Amino acid sequence: MIEDLGAPIIMDKLLDFHSLDIQWGNHDILWLGAACGNESCIANVIRICSRYDNLSTLEEQYGINIRPLSMFAAQTYKNDECKLFYPKNKESSSRYSNSDKISISKIHKAISVIQFKVEGELIKRHPEYKMKDRLLLDKINFETGTVLISGKEYKMKDCDFPTVDPKNPYKLTDEEKEIIERLKSSFEHSEKLAKHANFLYSQGGMYENYNNNVLFHGCIPMTSEGEFEAVELMGKKARGKELLDNIENIAHKAFFGNKDENGEAVDLMWYFWCGAKSPLFGKDKAATFERYFLDEKELHKENKNSYYKLIDNEAICDKILENFGADIKEGHIINGHMPVKAKDGETPIKAGGKYIVIDGGFSKAYQPTTGIAGYTLSYNSNGLVLAVNEPFESKQKAIEEGSDIKSEIILQEHVEKRKRVADTDNGKKLAQEILDLKQLLSAYREGVIKEKN
């Protein structure tokens, strides 16, 4: 493993693979949105990188210049240690001095405030997103150090925002405006980021139906009654598979289209990251503000879409499989996004084996929650095999004890009749190509098509 710089290097390795498919997740769409120049996506990417002490990915791998932001943060918060914004990565404690951690924390706080501002302007620009509950900067009472949420005042853990004007809280200062514009330019002109974004577009998408296995990251928005929920985007209402197709088309338009003509598509990239009706997010709100500044746990809660309550029902799985054109008897839904809390006894296999969750916390940040290091799902002519991975502690321990990532098989689903090439999606394509060639040969033999000298 290569500390900090892993993700871009893995992407570089994937570029050499001749056959692969990627299902976009909410973090993928966030980075694609940043590559499109969406300021809210850019601010979120930098905030998350600073939160988990991963700014080196931006600077060293993608060439994003965060020095202006760093200098601005150091000056703006020179008398503020920004303790609420200390990096979450435990390895930072031993790797950095206290002054280094404070520097990262100041960057973290500075970009968080910028994020709340640019998101606020985007929300006001698009009332159809129905996200006014996320407008919280204007609900702060700076005299009492409280914030008003749903008619109730809450004491804030930090209310030191020198760049926020209480009379116009979402307006960027001149310095903040210059910083976000320079960051936007860096993201849009990063050659490596553009290369990786192009790869995600060419080899990825919102879902895949492969050999009757329907793969997607988040959810299919559903009503509490178990019906597919209609979501309107850019004047078009869609639900189920059609909704995911619509989102994929908008995402392509945002990146490859004319930016002046497709501003709405670019704005929607942020909505796909955290919007209540986004299949990639699947929750009613992103409680980022509350998690930073408020102690009340009930305000941190992000309610999941009805899909997650219904999906354990085989009839609901059949409905989704049928909507995506998969065989109900042999099909599976393979899902990510919601980490399985294996340490609490939660199982990744639901609905009689039709629904399989493969998010088990491969990322270190989620391993304390899940107790494992993700799942590995393989599929061959005999059926499905699901294995659970134990956490990889360190390179040093692997060298000293000869240990590696250990896996334990927890599901083996054997088919009654072993699959042959003809039974697969590729096999059906080959059969159609053979039929086309036979028809072409017949056309030559019968003189319908004349051979050229």
C-alpha cells in the first residue's frame, strides 16, 4: 500500500486494464463535479481531503495549488487553533507536529466556510432542489453563539467566522472569491484529473446489468409504499432505471458539453452528491454543518430513503430486477454505499440471497464502524462467492509476521446447471454476431449482395 497517494496511483493502474466497468458512487460524482468546475463540489473535495489528512493527493498527484488557500487560512485564523477541524486520520498524530496539524485544521475550517457559502448560493439559485433546510449560516446568532434549526436554538461549539457577514452570510469575501476561482482553474486544468475523469466516464456509469447481476452504488429512490419515486431533473421526470439513465446523461453533458450552455447540468453534479432525491446519496440531508458545530446527536441523523427499509423484501428486489431487465429467478442486486456493520452482527446478504451489499469498510475510516475491511464478490460458471476481508494493519506487520489481507468465504451460491459461454451476456452477443455472419453469407450466396472484385 502507498500511503496517502493510493487512489490516483490505483487509477493509473486501472487505465491499463483491457476490460473493466465502474459503477459511480457519490464520491466519484463529487470528483467528476469538481473536474467539471462546480465550485461546491471543489470545496467539498478539498474539505474531505483536509478532514482525512489527504491534501497530498490534491497537491502532489493532481497538481492542485492550495497554497493561496493555506496562506489565507493561516492569516484569517491566526488566533484560532481550529480544534474542531483537526484531521481524522489517526496516523497524523505521529506523523505531524502539533503546529502542522493546526495548519491543516485552519485550511479545513477555511474551506468549510467557503463550502457553506457557495452551497448556499447554489441552493438559492435552484429552489427546485428543495434544500432550504441546508441554509444555516443565516440562522446563526453571532451575539449569543447559537443557531436556529426547526424553530429551536442550539448552542454552537464554534462561532468564530471572521469572513461571514451576518447581514449577507453567503457572500464570499474578495479573498475567498479569488481563492475559489483559482482553485476552480486548477481543477479544470489538471491534466491528470481530466485523464482520470475521462476514464470514469468512458468505463463507468450509474449501473450495470451483467449476467442478470444488477450493480449500482446507492439506491433506487422509492416511496414508503414501495413504488419507484419520480424525480424531475432539467424538466424531465423519471424513475427507476430511467432515472439513472437520465442522471448519467446529465453527468456527460456537464463534463463534455458547452459550459455556458450546460450550467444547470454542472450545478446538478453537486445535487447528485448530496441531494435528497439523488440515487447516489439516498438520504434526506447531508448534516455536515450539524456534525461540525452541534453536540445534539439527533441533529446529526441523516434519514435513509425508503429503499433501505424495503430492500429486504424479495418482491421489491424482483420489482427492481424486472425494471432493469434482469431475470427474476437468477438475478441479484449488488449494492454499495451503506457500510455493513458486521461487528454488530449485520449481514450483507438479504432478501433470500437476492440482495447483496458489498460495502464493508475497505477504507480505514470506516473499519471501526464495520469491524472488517470490506467484501470481495466473485462470479464464475459455478455461481457467486462472497468473502469478507480482515483489516490490513500495516506494511511493517506484514513484513515482520508474514501476514497479508485475509479473507473468509461467507456465501457460496452454486447454480443447478453450470453456466456456459452461451448463457452469458457475451455469449448472447457472440450468438447474434454468428447469426449476422450467417445471414451475410447467405446473402452473398443468393446474389442479394454482389461480391466486389
